[in-house]
Amino acid sequence: MSQYTHLSSPTNFLHSLKGIPHINDSNLEALFDYEDWWKAEGQAISNDVDASGTPWLKMYNKFGKRIDEIGYPPAYWNMLRQGYNRGIIWRWQEQQSLLPFFQMGYITSFYDTGLLCPYVVSISSAVPIAKYAIGEEQQKMLSRLVQNEGAWQGATWFTEIKGGSDLGNNTDTIATKTEDGWQLTGEKYFCSNIGADVAIVSARLEGSPAGFKGLQLFLVPRIRKDGSLNYLVRRIKNKIGTRSVPTGEVSFENTEAFLVDENMSGIFLIMESLNISRVANAIGSIALAQRAISEAYSFAVEREAFGGKIAEKPLLKWEFAKRMAELNEGAQLAWKSAELLERVWQQKPPYSDDYHYYRFITHMAKYWCAELAVKHAKWAMEVFGGMGVLEEFGIERLLREAMILPIWEGTPHRQILDGWEVMARYSLHERLFDDLEAIQPSSNTSIMHNKIKNALNLPEDEQKAAAGKIFRQLARITAKALAAKMEEPAMS
Amino acid sequence: MSQYTHLSSPTNFLHSLKGIPHINDSNLEALFDYEDWWKAEGQAISNDVDASGTPWLKMYNKFGKRIDEIGYPPAYWNMLRQGYNRGIIWRWQEQQSLLPFFQMGYITSFYDTGLLCPYVVSISSAVPIAKYAIGEEQQKMLSRLVQNEGAWQGATWFTEIKGGSDLGNNTDTIATKTEDGWQLTGEKYFCSNIGADVAIVSARLEGSPAGFKGLQLFLVPRIRKDGSLNYLVRRIKNKIGTRSVPTGEVSFENTEAFLVDENMSGIFLIMESLNISRVANAIGSIALAQRAISEAYSFAVEREAFGGKIAEKPLLKWEFAKRMAELNEGAQLAWKSAELLERVWQQKPPYSDDYHYYRFITHMAKYWCAELAVKHAKWAMEVFGGMGVLEEFGIERLLREAMILPIWEGTPHRQILDGWEVMARYSLHERLFDDLEAIQPSSNTSIMHNKIKNALNLPEDEQKAAAGKIFRQLARITAKALAAKMEEPAMS
Amino acid sequence: MSQYTHLSSPTNFLHSLKGIPHINDSNLEALFDYEDWWKAEGQAISNDVDASGTPWLKMYNKFGKRIDEIGYPPAYWNMLRQGYNRGIIWRWQEQQSLLPFFQMGYITSFYDTGLLCPYVVSISSAVPIAKYAIGEEQQKMLSRLVQNEGAWQGATWFTEIKGGSDLGNNTDTIATKTEDGWQLTGEKYFCSNIGADVAIVSARLEGSPAGFKGLQLFLVPRIRKDGSLNYLVRRIKNKIGTRSVPTGEVSFENTEAFLVDENMSGIFLIMESLNISRVANAIGSIALAQRAISEAYSFAVEREAFGGKIAEKPLLKWEFAKRMAELNEGAQLAWKSAELLERVWQQKPPYSDDYHYYRFITHMAKYWCAELAVKHAKWAMEVFGGMGVLEEFGIERLLREAMILPIWEGTPHRQILDGWEVMARYSLHERLFDDLEAIQPSSNTSIMHNKIKNALNLPEDEQKAAAGKIFRQLARITAKALAAKMEEPAMS
Amino acid sequence: MSQYTHLSSPTNFLHSLKGIPHINDSNLEALFDYEDWWKAEGQAISNDVDASGTPWLKMYNKFGKRIDEIGYPPAYWNMLRQGYNRGIIWRWQEQQSLLPFFQMGYITSFYDTGLLCPYVVSISSAVPIAKYAIGEEQQKMLSRLVQNEGAWQGATWFTEIKGGSDLGNNTDTIATKTEDGWQLTGEKYFCSNIGADVAIVSARLEGSPAGFKGLQLFLVPRIRKDGSLNYLVRRIKNKIGTRSVPTGEVSFENTEAFLVDENMSGIFLIMESLNISRVANAIGSIALAQRAISEAYSFAVEREAFGGKIAEKPLLKWEFAKRMAELNEGAQLAWKSAELLERVWQQKPPYSDDYHYYRFITHMAKYWCAELAVKHAKWAMEVFGGMGVLEEFGIERLLREAMILPIWEGTPHRQILDGWEVMARYSLHERLFDDLEAIQPSSNTSIMHNKIKNALNLPEDEQKAAAGKIFRQLARITAKALAAKMEEPAMS
């Protein structure tokens, strides 16, 4: 089955994809090295981290001093540092390009989707800092985030107990101006990468009214200038998967904080950060989907039933072919959003149409690729049959890891509504349909085009109700069209 | 939202379904009582059993005697006995009807899908015994299975290490004739309800060739006549869900066994047993889907975002409406298979067309309803957002429980192929389309009819490859049509 | 082996002890009933609670409300309520005697030493409240603690992060007077029975200097008058044993508190409470020691080696005899402290010599009996051989439970120093030696008497250094002498 | 406190001990390197292995092939190989001395007592093979055991379900002669280092009667000549400690086995192997005791109470001094047995008096040093107070590790009886008392001498009953005397 040659290697698969942004030679070598490390050492560590369950929080040392250290299997730290040391962050600054991040992130997610998260929140905090922050302290922290050895970890903490979507109403952390800076008081309920050295944190300026406008973004280092803890970790959360990133709750009390940019409304910075994460989420989703299909395939080519390898049975053959196509389509959509981001990541408000188009495609990609990740993880379990639900074979882990993907950084519900809103406000579906028509005129595309035009004339509530079905179809059609384009050269 | 009135109660939901087989008054009262027990006590026990992980196997007592006891939280046994004592098995014999089983099974699965399994394998072993077994020992065991208090548990152990589908080739357990009966030697790799008092076990008669023909079905009690263990439990398997049923591996060595029916080929009995389980699986899947939507709904009517309850947001409202429709459609399909079984469960080979029609619909129901269970469990997690992936809120458990449903008793791949084979051999799609047309003529139905007719003319391998997509569409259309029928009276 | 007749039953053993305070008939029947419950149901629950590990803390409900509930296996609550409902607390008030508490506590500890703790801290908080508290709220809480069904649980929270012994210097919780009462701010680091409905809590009055004098004792209910949580539980601690009592950390912030007695120095009330706990600790230790020897014995009478039951081997026979004697001696010492407490528990400062004598014997009993508990638990493991260190046989649990006994309410170091201080200040060794001589004149006793007289003339630091060895010998001699007395009637 | 200078370093402590066998310079350097590795990496790995609980047994791969692999955290294997690669085994052959083994074993046990076990069973199997085995296969296996990199692990499996002491009656594994060798059938219930590459296994020659005489010792490699598993692992046992050595159950079925020495009675070889382990046990016990006192000390010099460091409080100072003395005494006794073994390990039956004297001292050392390990581990927990019973501070682990020491390779009961038997048969107490008198004449010694002489005149059952108390005193006196000798030079 020659078409599945690259299935078991994330680097090869990526490299073989047609039409996605170029991987330069030095990065490619780094990717192969990274993949080799995963095969030789990383996979066993990752399995152990997952099996170990939630890392424990060492709150106090034996002399009663609060320390808030995160207790992972010792090999975890080796695994985590691989990405940093190999340049998942610093290549961004060196090459002034986010593509190396997404390429290395793809490898990471193939082997451990949860581990992608620390890197994502590191890059998603580093980029806004680099773009907007001016103070000396802020610059120092940035330089720590992008250094080669011993790089700091970043984090993005926006979600409080009332929920993550409605930031304007659900942010109760208060920032107070002090003589020489800012202090935060409040709590964050979902803090990914809880052990980060510095986090970007949303807070409401003291005295400002509810809503988006009072929000600002702050840098919050883990350790205060005087060496003490700058905030307390209340607990680490028991998640069903993605245990390679510790997620916790944090409480701030007179916490030292550094304003990112006083001239910007914080909500812009938060959204810029979130949207980078969403691209990463889409790409990580495809990596997990590849892994799931790959695991199923490596099983099916050996497993026998009814007098033959099950991979050769007609229905399963058809299943593999269909899923390979979906994987390719999803990959094109995910990398499209990365490619668009690559062009606009340095833009500041007021944003160009290119920027909004990037947001539009990103909502679609984040939504659709996460669906694929879950779908294929479920199916891989089915190919393994009863063994699929046993802890010992590790296939079920793919589903546990996958389930964060549709949820993190906004559920399908959120992506659909936000994607729809970009489309409605900036008419960016027109640009999309122009692009799709250019690839290959199709009746499906024009039917969809009309559907959307009609839907946009509905009253707002009806539009939103209609958005669910339409956006799903649009995502699927877009992915298919992008993949079709990529296959053309191969045909000629 | 009046249409969701019955959503939080499995009994009310079942009772409100239009067109499904009648629940008689005494059974209805029993269902309400059973549901009340779950609310008051059962749920907390079930949560604890899940959180406790895999039950441990107490292999030896302190004096070195092998005992193979299953270590559950003590409250588990109370939970397990509720179903038996309340008649999930004995009502079948008393009323000569399987409907009470499916009704109580629905309640069970709503609260603990894993716990449905012990009851399913008990009924799936009791029915073939009642129909076919003649020996005195066999009759004694049957009477233990259907008694009121202290009923024995049954089990159905067919799967060996090489896999469960290809029974003809993958059954290496050997049955040897002895002076006064039979002895088994071999292993079973997936033994649901490992603590059962008696299991029906497939084995190959010593000396018979590979393939279906040499298979026979045996009754294997846990304890030998001399009071010792009749087989050894090798281990209990770590599953990601359904921990309310212990699944293990068993090894037989000179194990006392009682032939069910020497005049029948064993494969018929095995398939009869499996098909009863598949109906139960479909019904249990719908119960889990109802639970998932119900949990999401009870959250959404309280959770606020953007100035209102999220259940009132247009897109989420549309989601709930769509999912309620799918739930109703799936319920109609599942109960259709139960209704058909109710008419034929006493038939023996050679089977009538009614019997084959029941099989056809059952493959469809088993397949499709399990898909719905997974789909809605995933979605319930998304409605809970980040809390959906946290162990503490229990929503993620629904997905872990659900994942056994597409796998157990045959994956989608198996249901599709077997369903297709019934259709192809007995042309039972014709009867189905007649039925569907009678409900409501529709262009969808006739398009599907043609697709199938065309597909059945393809070479066999192409048929099988085509079966995947067509059978899925057929299942969906059938479920929709059945539900449409049920809504007619309400419209008039 | 007739001397071991009562070994397997805590009630029978207690009842058979010579010379300990009378168990009245109604209490005796209650004890047998309670023991029967343990055999029939309690043991399995207790094993499961231990195997379940640390109970989890449910901090938030799904709507983001802080709830701080303690997640035990549901059967735990049944086990816990047995003691309360059967009168482990209310019999004290009804009979104006602490003996029923110690008798029921003995049964409890035999089956689950950790479960003794909730009862101990309930009685240790109820007694000082009954003796000293006058306010209306305080009286209401007391009546809740001693009611029959649904009794409140009490707790005694004195230990902060810096350690438990030096209360004067290590209490940083501050009590602030408000318009209508008191408020606490601060933390407690070791809070046994973290789920208590009301706790007695030590705090320093705002503005008072370091040291004992500024301490006061407060009643702190779990729920504020307005229905909200009165304090937060930071976490539940992972202990190696005694998992039947949840131990946690608590943080107070404007916590409603009710002063126990403004006219008393708080340190007296704290010490009264602690000393009751120490008597209970001594008695619970003996129960655990009995259990350990009993388990070893029931194994040894069945286990064979070298052609006979190991219980019949001469060296093991000697071991059992020696340990039975030690058990008896320890029991006499423990119950001596209970008997002395029974006479003085209603006394208030200034205390009588009887009171100080009770304290003296209690330090000795708390220290020595805990040593016996650990010693015999270790030995029971050895009798089981390799099975002793396996989790599945439960013998190792006895050692894990036992290890809290020398530590809780003051380590040997603390008991020795405090016991020595009572002796030195009030010359109560003279009274002890008079008592021992009265039982049976012995050269051991007079040698010890002289040793102590000499030691009391040493400089203080040398006294304390000498105290370790001497106090140990004194405890052993006292226990032996008390047991000797009891055996006299049997000899005559 | 200058006397505690070396307390925190096992190498320094060992090196500072007076009178124990010389550590040559190259070994000393290796010890310091090894200790450095533990501080830098090993401790964190060891903590993680303990926290991970019982390693899991991967019975089957995903294709249904039995593989019986042991699932440890991946870092475990690095930790395990340190000892082998650094020469804990190969230095024995290179230097023809067991002392390097005991020295490296001391370091190992200081940091992870459980990890000592794999090395002990490797050396205890290698030595008898080297002394007795002649076949080519046997020589090949030996060379694998002593190679530098990639050394094989050994194991010693003698204990079956009926218990470990009475080998003559409790060995039901049968060895059958085949055309080209031997085959074993049966089970072993306690198999330390279950993943060993080759084990020495006791078995009864087919047809031979019960009792010692029919026993022989066999080499059993994990993998058969044809590459398949040579036996099955039934399960890995859940132990409360020593999780760094996997302990399991094994079942043999037509297992390839290689006879060690057909000219010897197997029981001699088994006892030689056991006695080497007992010396190692004594030495490992002292290392754990040192660790416990060291942990307590490092805490006490920082912890404050009552206005000073608790290490400076008179009673605790006295405690430390007393325990340091006991540690020194125990160390002298343990190393005495090592020194005696060093002289005789190459002897074969009939054994010299030196050999029996080594056995006599070894029974004493194994017994007494294990008592010290438990005693000091318990006390270290008490010094930590409440934190001593919390899992997070790791002090409790010392007790869990310690508890195997009095049990493994024979409980106190066994050591006392066997020690007594050597004494009674060969009058070796006379030689001991000569030795002790030579060190320092003492009334204690002569009283003990008389006690023993008298006891040896009692009837056998009375002797055995008396042995418990006397042997304990003898061990203590011997240890004290040996330590006294060592202190002489220091005094002059």
C-alpha cells in the first residue's frame, strides 16, 4: 500500500504534503533528529507520564516553606526540555517565522499531544510580548523565553471560575497600580502549564467597569524579585488526558505584574495570543489523527482474521483510504491557517483584511481538525477491537488526548460563532469562495456559497442557529478543495 | 423547553416514546422504583466503583488456597443485586417476554452502562439454555439463573487471544468427552462478568477440524461438583470504562463442562446469544445518549455567559433540538430490534424470514445506536467546556463508558458486513423499504433503495467496500423514518 | 490454648480483663452488637476505605461554587455513623461517664484504628465545651454533638505549619473581636477529621504577645450563619494509614468563631482536650495490639511447617505467651489512665493532685501503649512471613495504622518530657511507688524509685537527657505491676 | 556535633568505621562516584519508582503473543544498570573478593533498599554457579552474569506457596530428566527480581521422596534456546515497599533447566546462596538505619521549637547519641559477618569450623541488624512528627522498605533457631566468647556465657523456647563488644 508509506513518520508525512509551506533544510534535519529522539526515548517517557496520572503538587518543604513544585516522573523534564533546546521557540525569533514552531509542534503532538501545550502557551505568550511589550523587565523575560538552553516557559492564563468564553464578564482578577508597578489579586481556574516561569494574565484594571474594555494583559513571573513565590498554586487538576502539561488553579494576592502595553486594549492582545494557539491546535489535531490512523494501520497489516490480514479486507481497505483522504484534507486546512498567520503575525491593530481572513480560516481549522482527531482516535480503538479499550495497549490514550482538542481555546460552538462573525462582518466568505473557485469550480461550492448568502440575510438569532450546520459543511468543503488543489500537480 | 421534560428520567423518557412496545403497569411501577433507587443510592456507588479502577483479583487466601475472588468496593454487590432481585432476569421467564429485560436494562444503562453487561450476559446465556439444553444439571443451572433472590449470574465467553470475530478459526479451546461428561482445556481472553456462577463457553470438539462446524456450546459452572474452582482466572483487565463489569482472562484445565445441545451446531447457539446482546447493546447505547444530553442540558440551563443561560443561546438551542431528534430516532431503531426479537426469540433453526429480518435490523441498530452514544457523550463534554475533561465532574466517564458500545459484540465493521450479508442472502432490504414506504414515501428512501440494488450487483469485494457508506446511510434513514412514523399521530 | 480464648474478640477481651472499670450490662450488649456489625459489614468497608487511598476533596461544584466536600466511598459514611448512632458520644452525657466512650472506642480501634480518631476529636471537643462554654450558640452546638441520630462531628485543630508541640510560639492564627463576636484569620496545618461540623480551634487574641498566655480556644462551625463555608480546606493529606479519618489543611479568613470561655486561659482548655485524646490513644493502641496478635494467632494455628502447626512450635509458643503478657500489661496501664480520668474529668483549674496524677499516668500510658502497638504490628507481619508485606493480606495495614499512635497528640519525646515535668513538679512518682508497693513489693520497683530520686537532683538538662531511659523503664514496670495486681485474685 | 560528620554519606560513614575490612583505593573512588550519581539523579528516580507503585506486567503484545515484560518507569532501568555497570557483580570476579559487592551494596541500600535485592540475588546465584556448575551452558550463563556492560541479572527462587522455611517439605516443583537435559514443572510463589535473565531454582527430582534429600538446584534462563519464554509470570505482587525489585509468581511447564551440580545435594547449594544473601541483608539494614538517623538529624538541626533547634534539646541529643552508638554496633556486627564470609566463600562441603562460625555470626547479624533498621526508621518518623506519616515527605518510605529486612531470607524466628542450632551442634559460642573476652573482659559476657551453657542442657523444646530471649541478648552484647574493640585505638 504505497500511499501509506509516510504514515508512521510525522516528519515524512509533513514533508510529503503537497503545497504546504516549505520546510527549510536545517529545520528538516532538526525534525528528523527530534523524531528519532521520540522513537528512542520519548515514547516510553510519555507513556509513563500518562500512566503516572496527575502530577502531584509539592506545596511545602519539610521546614514548612511553601514551594509549589510540580512532581513529575524525573524523565518528564528531559522530555519537556527536548522541544525547548531543539528550538521550538527560539527558531521563531532566529528565523522570524512561526513555521518551525508548527513543524516541531506537529512532531510533538504526534508522539504526545499534551506536551504540545507547554510549547503552544510559550509561543503564544512570547509573540505578543515581542510585539507589544516595551519595559525593561518585559524585555528581559522575553529574552529568557527565546534563549537556547534553559529557556523559560511561558503560559496564557485567562480563564476564571465562571468560564472561559465570555472574558468581558468573567474576569474578576483585579490589577492595582502601585508606586512602582502593578499588583494582581484574584484567581485563575484553568491554568495550563502551571509551572511556567512567566505567564501572561488577563486582569481588570481596578475601578474599570465590567466588559472587555477594562481588561489588560500582564506579565506575571513565578518568582518575585525578592525570590519568594509570586502566587500560590491551589491544586493541579485531574484530567483524563494531556497529563504531559500540568493544569492548575492559581490564586494571586499582591502578585507582582508587568503591564504588556498600556496603549492597547488588553482584549486585542488576548485574542492574538488565543488565535496563535488555535492554529497550533489545528496542527496538533492533525498530528494526532495521523498517529491514530498509523497505529490502526500497523495493527491491521499484522492482524489476521478469516484467512488474511485484516488490512486487506475490502471494507477496511476502503476505510483506510477514506481516512487517509480526510487526513490529507484536514492537514491542508490546518497548514493553510498557519500559512496565513505567517503573513500577518507581525500586524497590529487596526488589522488588515488579510488578518481577518487568517482568523476566519483559523476558526474553521481549529474546529474541523479537532473533529477529525476525535473521529480517527475513536476509529483506531475500533480497529483494535476489545484491546482498544484496555489501558495496556495505549490506543485509548489517543482518544483521551484528543478530547481536549475540540474544547481547549474554544469549543466548536465558539469557533463557529466567531468564524461566522468574521465572515458576516468582513464578507470574507467571498474571498474564500474566490479562492476555492480558483482551485476547482464545483457545484458543491456554489451551492454552499448561496446557502451562506441566504443565511446572512436572516435575523441574527436565526443566523446563529443556522451557523452550526453550514459552518460544518463549509469546513469540510474547504478542506476538500484545498486538498484537491494539492493533488493537481501530482496528476499533471 | 417543554420537549425536554422527560430528558432527566429514563423511565419517563421510555414511557413517553411513541410506538415502542407497551410497558405493562406492574413493570412500569418496578421501573420507577428502580430509578428511584439509583437516584438515592446507586449513583454514588457507581461513581465510586468507577473511581476505584479495576477491581482486584484475590488469587489466594492466606493459607495458600487458590480462591479467585473479585475485589470490588463492598457496595458494588448491593448495586449489582438490585437488578437481579428486581427481576431483570426472572421477569423474562415469568412473563415469557424479553421486554422487561430491555426496559430495566435501559434504566441500568442510563445510570451505569457497564453494569448493564452482567445482566446482558446473564440473559444471553439463560435464553439459549432455556431453549436448547435438556440435561438435568443444565436445568438446575437454568433455574438458578432465573430465581428471585440470590440468582446466579451467567456469562458468554467466546473470544480467544486471536480475536473475537472469526470464531471458526480462532477457537482453540478443546472439549474432550469423558466417562461422565465433558472437559474443557484452553483459554478465553475476553471474559465479561468474570465472576459469573455459570458461563456458556464455545469450544471445539476434540478431533474436529478448524472452522465453524466443530464448535459446540457448553455450560461451565465456576465451582466443580467437588467444591473446588472449575477454572482459573488469569487476571482482570484494566479497562478505561465499564468497570462495573469485571472482564478477565480464564484458563481451563480439565474443566467440567455441560453440553448445551448435542443435536445443534454450536455456532447457531452462539449467534443467537450474541444477537440478543446486540439488541441490548443498542438499547443501552440510547440510554447513555439520553444521559449525556440530559447532563448537558441540566448544566446549560444554569450556566451563564454573555448575559444569559447558555441553553437559551440560539446555536446551542439548535444543537439540543437536533440531538433530541437523533435521540428519538435512535430510540425507535433500537426498540424496533427489541420488538422484532420479541416475536422470534423462541424460534429454532431453520429460522423464518422474520428471524432474519430481526437480525438485519439488529445489526443496523447495534451499529448506529453505538455511534450515537459516542457522539453525544463527546458533545456533552464540550458543553461542559474545560470541566468536561476533568475527572471530578464525571462527564468524561460517559465517553469512557460509551467507547465499549461500538466495540463489544462486534465493531461497526462486523455489523455492517453481517447486516449486508443478511440483506444480500435474503433480500430483506426489500421488506425494509416496503415498511419504510408504508410509513412515509420519500425520495431519500427510493434513492437509497436503488443504491442498494446497484451495489448488490457488484463483485463481492466491491460490495463490501461499498457497504460501509451505504449501510451508514441506510441506518440513518431507517431511524429517521421510524421516528417519523411515530410522530404522525401527534401531528393529527 | 485456653489463654487465648478471647483474643479474637475485642469485647470479650475487654470484658475478661481483670480489675478494669466495670462495663455495665446495657453497654456490654451495645458492645457485642457493635462488634457483630463490624464482623458482618464494617470490616469490608474499612478495607475498601484503606485501599481507596486518600479521600478526594471536591472543591467546586459544576457551577463554580466552592463546596469543599470530602469524597469517600459511599459506604464510609455508614461506617462512620455506626459509632455516633450507637452512642460513642451521647452515652457520655447520658451516663455522665467517659467509660462507654473508651469501651466503644476500643472496639472501633480493633477494627479500624483510623476511625477512632473522629470519635476521639468529637469527645475531646465536646467535653471542654460542656465544662466551660456558656453562650447560647455554644450550647446549641454542644447539643448537636451529643444528639442520638445525626450528631455533629467535632474536631480539635491546634497545629500550625511550624509544628504542634510548642503551641505558645507556633500559633499564628489571630482572633479579632468584631461587633457581635469573633473572627479568625490564619491557617491550621494538621486538621484531623477535616469534615467536622464544628471544631475547637486555638488562636491568639489580636494584639497579645507570643507565648501561651495570649491563646484562646474557639468554636468554629463549618458553615456560617448565612449558609456559606466558614473556612476553606486547602487539601486533604496523603497519609500512609488512618485513611478512615480525613486529615487536611484549613485556612481561615474572617471566619466566624465563638469563644469557649473568656475567663480561662486557652492553654488549659487545649491541654484538657489533648489529655482526653491521649487516654483514648493509649486504649486504641492496645486494641490494635490485640488485633495484631489475634491475626498472627489465627494464622499460626492453621499454617504448617516442619510437620506441625507453627503455633505449636516452642519458640513461637513462647513468643505468643510473652506478647499476651505484654498485651495484658499494656491494657492495665491504658485503662488505669481511663479510670483516673473518670474521676477528674469534671475538675477545673486549679487542679487537684488527683488530676495531676491522671496526667502523669496518661503520659506514661500514651507513650508505652503506642510502642506496644507498633511492636506487635511489626511482629504480626513477621509471623505472616513474606505475605506480611503484601498489600493483599491486610496485615501490613496494621503497621501503617499503628505508626500514627506514637506520633499523634505528642511523640514519645513529648510524653516523656511532660510526664517527667508532672513528676518533678508534684512529686507524683511517690504516689505511684506507694501504689506499686501496695500491689506487690519488688526490688525492681525500689531500684527504679531510687533512680528517679537521683535523677531529679540532676541539673535540668541532665534530667531531661536521663528521662528517656528512665521513663521507659518506669512505664514498663508500672504496666507489669498493674497486671500483677490483677492476676492475684486468679491465683488465690 | 562533630561525631555526626559522616552521617549523611554512606561512603564516608563506611570509610570512617574502624576495624572493618579495608576498602581499596580504586573501589573507594568507585563508591564516591556511585554516591554522587545517587545524589544527582538516583534519588529522584527512586522516589518516582516507589510512588509509581507495583510495576505492571505486560503479558501480551498487541498481536496476542505472550511476552511477560515488566513495566517500570523508563528511568528505572538506568538506575538498575548503574550498579551492574559500575561493578557490583563483576568486581567480585575481578578481585576474587565479595567485599566490593558489600560496599557498593551499602551505598545502594542507603538510597534504595529495595534496589539492593536485584544485586543480592545476582551475586547469590553467581557464586554457587561459579563454585559448582561445570556444564558449558552453565559457564556461558556465568560469564553473562559477571560481564561489564549488559550483564545478566540473576535470581534465587526457592519459595513455594506453602512457605519458605521448610524447603524439604514445601518444594513441589518437579525436575524431570529428558534426553538432553532437565525440565521443570511447578510454581514458585515468591520470586524476587522476577525479570532476571537466569534464576537458580530449587526442584525435587522426579520420583524422590519428600524431604531435603531429593532437592536439587537448577539454572533456569528466562528465554528458551528457541527464543520463546521459558516460564510464565503469573503476576507481580503488590508490596508495601521495595518496589525497586519486582517480585512475582512464576509457573514452570516443561521449562528448560540446567543442573548446577549433580554430585552435591541441592540443599547445600541453596543454603550457601541464602547465607550470602543474609550477610547482604545485614549490611543493607545498617545502611537503611544510617539513612533514617541521617534524615532525622538533617531535619532536627533546622527545625525549631521552644526557642531553639530541636537537635540541641537534651533529650533528643541523648537520643541521637544512643542511636549513633547502636548504628556503630550494628555496623560492626554486619561487617563481621562479611569479613568471615570473605574467608570461607570458596569452601565446599564438608565445611570447616570457620565456615560454621561465619554462619553463626551471620544468623545473628541478619537478625539484629534488621531489628535496628526497623527501629530507627520508626524513630525517624517520630522525629518528623505528623509529617512522618505523610507520603509527601518520604520518611515513611524508610519504614516500608525496612519491613522486608526482618522477613526476607528468614524471619527472626528462623535466624534464632538456625543460629542456635549451629551453636548447639558445633559449640561455636565458645569461640565467640573467646573472641569477645579477648576484646574486653566483661561481666555481661560471662553472665551470658553461663546462660547459654545452662540453656544448652535443657530439653530441646525448652531450649528453643529459651532461645528467643537469649539470642537477642547475645546479638546485642556481641555487637557492643565488637564496637568496643573498634573504639579502643580511638581512646588511646
